[in-house]
Amino acid sequence: MPENTALWINAKRAPFAVGPAPYTAPRANEIVVRVRAVAVNPFDRLQQTMGDIFTPWIAHPFVVGSDVAGEVVETGSGVTRFAVGDRVIGYAAGSDKQRNSAAEGAFQNYVVLLAHMAAPIPDAMNFESAAVLPLGISTAACGLFQKDFLAMTPPSAAPTPTGKTLLVWGGSTSVGSNAIQLAVAAGYNVITTASPRNFAYVKQLGAREAFDYRSKTVIADIVSALRGEKIAGALAIGAGSAAACIDIVGACQGNRFVALATPPTSFDAVPAGRGRLRRLVPAIARMLAGTLSQTLRARLRGVRTKMIWGSTLIANEVGPMIFEAFLPLALAEGRFVAAPSPTVVGAGLAQIPAALERQRLGVSATKLVVTL
């Protein structure tokens, strides 16, 4: 049996620590992957500082992490899509309430994945590039395709034009980069926002038009661009995105719905230890006030909103829609690209905390990756 090592959170709000971990064999419809690269996400670091609030069901010690690329080393019963040695990406769903399993956290050498949340990667794609995909595409897909969100037409190899336009606020982000591509593959036009230096990037992904999110006239400019069109709704990513999208969608015809990928306030400044309460109480107050403000704003404009939880697709039709039906062939044929591009910031589990801190300080049109 292989020897496993993981990056643990050994107790509530404890620092990350590298240590031995059990090797867990796959059950039915699961695979075990030897991890070769992981990408880091804001949610990963917030589970260390805010896990008792965001994921209170977790019992420590625990292993977090969502984005995995590696090689299949074992398959469980019922698995027919994969064989030992296959190169794959997968969404590690260990932190989801339904899974709640340290064996399914990405930050370890051997991780258990749900087979329907994994996809083969082309021979020409390296693990570092592939690792940027799972959580970004999952979050985007939850907002775009789940029946209780935008309920858009599924992506396909030969999409029929719908004549509808999707607004993606934050197109150069990980979620935005995937949302643009998924929407185009589903037959929708896409209008997005980004910094001007990323306009070419988002248009290369398929966006029809890009607008500077910092422009004082951006809301009016987008409303003008959408005049006479039927909107499919909006995906709001990043600080300030919800209010802007609510105002835009409220002025348009079509599906007046905003899928929210970002909460009303950031908890990045809340430490795990000393000074926690002094930062936590105001952050919670801002969260409550922001949520109330968003709700009232949406109601006044006749817009529906809902916050995305990026792992809900593991238990509905959207997970297989993306990881089984769409992504394998789309990657193989080059119709979907791993975006944003990776920036490799270290090798080994011990480098992940530094990568998370660098991610907290901000990145643009890239995703930070650690090789294992």
C-alpha cells in the first residue's frame, strides 16, 4: 500500500502542517489519484481561518483543497471510464457537507475522487495547466446550468445559437474564464468586464465585448450594449459585482437573474489567532448589511439572486454534464482550454501555505499552482 502524506489542519484554526496520512482505497464509483499538481483557491485558505463558520461540519484533523491533476492509481467498483495510469483532473469534494472526508481533500499525495467529477486530460496538456480547471469550471457550471440558477442550455460540440446574451462580471478570473467558454459552448453571446490589459484575453476565450469594470460609466455602457437583446442573466464575480449586475440585469429584457459567486464582504483580513474577534465581528456585520442591501436592491429592480456553492453539482446532473459529457472531448479537440494560465509557485506540500498567502495578496488572469 502506498505511503501517503498530506497538508493537515490538525485543529480548528490551526496552522497548516505536513504529516503522514492514511492511504484510502476507493469505494464504488470512486478513483484514487496520485496528485501531481494542485491549484490554490480563496476557499482553501478561508477553511483554515474561517472553517468553523463556513464549513462547521468538518471534524479535525482535516485536509482541504479542491483542484487536482494527476494519475489514476486505483479504481473502485463500477468505474468504467478510467484505468490505472490515466492522466486526469478532478474536483476534490472532501469539504462538501455530503462528503466530509479528509481522504477527499486535494492537498495530499493520494486523493480519493468521485469518478463522475473527474475527466481525462490530453497527452499534450501538462498537469500544471490542467490543475487550474476543476473548481473554476465547477463554480461556473453551478451558476450557469443548475435548474435553480440560470438554467442555461448545456454546452456541446455543436451548439445551436440561442440568441441570448450572458453577462459575466469578472471575466479574467478563474470562474469567469470558465464561464465565458462554457456559455459560448452552450450557444450564448457573452459580454464581460475586465481590466483593459485583459480585454484581449477574455475575447480570445470567446467574449463578444469587454468593458472596464472600473469605468464610471460601465453600467450605462453595458446596458446600452444590451439594448434590444434578450439577456440570459448574469454571473457576478468579485467585489462590487453583485450591485452592478443587479442594476444592469434590472434594466434589460430576458432572464432577470444574477448568480452570485462572491459574498458581499471579504474575510481575508480575519486572522486565525490573535486579534480574530476584533476583525471578525465587523466582517460579519458587513456581510449581513451587504446581504440585506443586495436583497433590497434586487427586489426593487425585479431581479432574482442566489449565491453559488461550488460543490452542489456533485449531487445533480451538472457534474456529469461537465466532467463526463462535455469536458473530455472538448479538451481533446481544443474547443475548451485550461484557463487562466498557471503560475507555478513551488514544489511540495510545504509550499502550499505560501501559495495561499500569495493568492490572498491578489493575482490577475492566472492561477497559482504547486507541483507534488
